[in-house]
Amino acid sequence: MGTEGGPALLFLSPIMPGVSGNGLAMRAGATLEALAADYEVHLLVIPVAGSGPGSESGSAGEPGSAREPGSAREPGSAGEPGEAVRRWCARILVHQIERHVDPHFGLIAGVRDPQEQLSALLAYPRPSLGRFATSASVREAAELAAGPHYQAVHVLRLYLAPFAEPYLAARELAAGAAGRGAGAAGRGAGAAGRRPVCRLDLDDYEPATRRRIAGLLRQNGDERDALVQEWEASRYEALAAAMLPRFDRVYVASAADRAPVAAQYPGTDVAVLENVIRLPGPRAASPPPSASVSAADEPFTFLFVGSFGYYPNDDAARYFCGKVLPLLRAAAPRPFRVRLVGADPTAAVRLLAAMPDVTVTGPVADVTPWYESASAVIVPVRAGGGTRIKVLEAFAHERPVVATTAGAEGLEVTAGRHLLIADSAGDFAACCGRLMRDPVLGRKLASQGTAFARLRAPDRLRECLAV
């Protein structure tokens, strides 16, 4: 169970960590594994993002908005921890948030008129996922986690930052006591020695991500949800301004995010905690199908893996099938098929299965077989934040990738060496056609991508997490 007898650390996660599943669960799992190497970890799941390893994504249950990354279940469902998570933790606790929804938010959800509901939502002072952080909820979570003296507190995602308030307040009180008179100084020093180091992992910077999603929604003609995402961005900005300067260290997933966050919050220690990937075992060591002798007899298979409850993934599937696919069909040198794999496909994504040679699977227990049968992986994502674990996952399974610039964002990859990059429908179709025509290129990209993934194993996080 982690470093038994070592310094105690409290890890606040919005999702049950896992070694597989959606990107948030995988980031939580990799962080947990790294922390367990040096700490006795006490995991407190505050499941505002739903369940983790067994699902991909789903609705956050907020009125009038695009859906959140998370799980196929509503907030409040944590799911069961896997064997590895149990091994890494001294305790696994789940905070029951269902009864802690802010009453004001509950009233908004009950408004029937769409325009009135939108107006009420835009006046709500917190981001929607902050609706569970009532004072009673924060207090109950702290009581649930009580027991050991925590040397450190690690919080994943900005919307959980309010749950660190008891530990931040203790730290600030101790620091204040240390600054008073001689007698008080001794007592304050003792208190300061007991205060936990508090760290916040933003993963991505929500205000910027939400504005990008708003732009994509507006581009697609959805003004209502664009307004909601802009409202979310403004509320996350206010939350970040209130909380970030109080943490000892703040993490982001990429250097591209670090620069603007550090500039906006001078004096805050901002560091990069990159996304990492676990390479699959020998079962997935087969060469890319595009390189096999019999590949010419089989349809070339394009794979997109995503959480379709997350709007950028929903848009990516519709964009590829609606804009790229007709161009690819007109110029394809051989038969091909498209597989859209992931939980919570919307009605619009499910309709794509009516197109010839397009499969929409819904949730799958294990993505590895789908990668093994793929000739290439597509990441036609046009908005988002942080870094794309789906690109690292494709690299780890030794599959060539075609992505947009946004799809490869935050990864220090080189177009033409690790993957192909295309930002228009015509260019994306042309890159897909290149891979169909040139198996040598596919093998080269797959090999370089796998080498890139090998350098981003979970053990890379341990040094960055040491404070």
C-alpha cells in the first residue's frame, strides 16, 4: 500500500484513478502511482467527474450546457478501485456528494423555460462543477479524511480546490502565528512544522479551454452552449484568482499552459506535470496492420478513441465523417473503414453508424483490441486543453497517427516524424490517403511514436512531484 509508514499524503481526486479508461482517470492513476513511491497515500475521491476506469465520459448534469469530461455516470458515482489503486493506497475514501448540491444550483436546474434557465445559470457565481463545494460538503470531506497528520495535500483539477480549504487555512494560520512575538513564535514554529504542503494539479487551464470550446460551439451554430462555456470560463477565472496563489505549487500538463498561467499569477510556483502513458504488455506487440503481408486483403481501418460526452470529441467524430470522409472516399486507393470507439456517443454520433463502413461501438471494456486491429489512429479534435492522452495511447500501441494541431497540442512532437498533422478537411483526407498508399511511412511513424511514448512512462512523474 504505497510507502507504508512513510509521510502521509492526502490525494483529492474528482474521479476514481485507473491505469486505463478516460484521460482524467489515467492522469489520476499515474499521479497516484508516482506519489505512492514516496508517501503513504490516503485517496479521497470526490466524484464530481463520475466514475473512472470502466467508462469514458458523460454528462455532468448541468443545466443548459455542453457535457463535461468524466464518465457515463452522473456525478456522485465513483466506481470501484482496481487492484493497482488498492495497492497504492493506505485508504480509499469516497465523499458522497449527491446530498451536497448547492440549493441555488438546484433551483436553476428546476427552471423549465430554457431562456429563463440560461439567464439564471449565467448569474450563478461558481463554475457548474463547483456546485458540490458547499461549506457543509467541504467540512464533511475533511472529517471523512481525518486521521493521520498529512505532510502534503495533492488536489487534482481546479474545481476541487475549495475542498483543500481546511488544509490551506491551517497552513495560513500557522504562518500567521509564526510571525507574532517571541513566545508565540515558538508555538507558531511548531504549528508551521505541522502544516501540509498543498499542491494543485490544474491538468489544463480551464478558462482557456472553455473559451476554445465556446468558439467551436459558436462555429457550429450553437450560441446557447457557447454562452454557457464563456460563463464557465469567467467563473473558473475567478476561482483561479482566489485559489492559485494560496497553493505551494500549481501543476499544468504542458509548457504551453505553464507560460500564461505563470504570467497571470506571478509569485506562484507553476510547474509542468506532463501526461504519461503505460506501454501495453506483449499481447499488443503486433506490428501495425498496414505493415502486414495480408493487409492489402483487408480494409484499411481508421480508429478514433474518445469520450463522446466531451464536446470536442463529439465534434471531432462529426467533423471527420461529415467533412473529411467524403474527400477520402473520392481519392482512397483501397477499401477502408472507420471505427469510433468510446462511451456516451450522442444521438448525432450514433447516426454516423448509418454511413457505409462506419462503426460506433459505445463503451468498451478494453481499448487494446481496437488498437491492435487498427491501421491508423485519427485525432481530428478542433478544440480542448492540456495534452491528448489519446495520442500517447496510440503511440504506445505502435499505430501511426493523423491529428490536427489541436489534437496534438501540448506534446513535443514533430510533424512528419512522430505523426502527420493536418488542419483542413482536405489536408486531413490527404494525410489519411498517404498512410493508405505508403505502409513504409506508417511503420516509420509508428516506430517513432512508440519511442516517444517509451520516454513518457509513469515513473517520470516522481521527480516532478517531489517538493
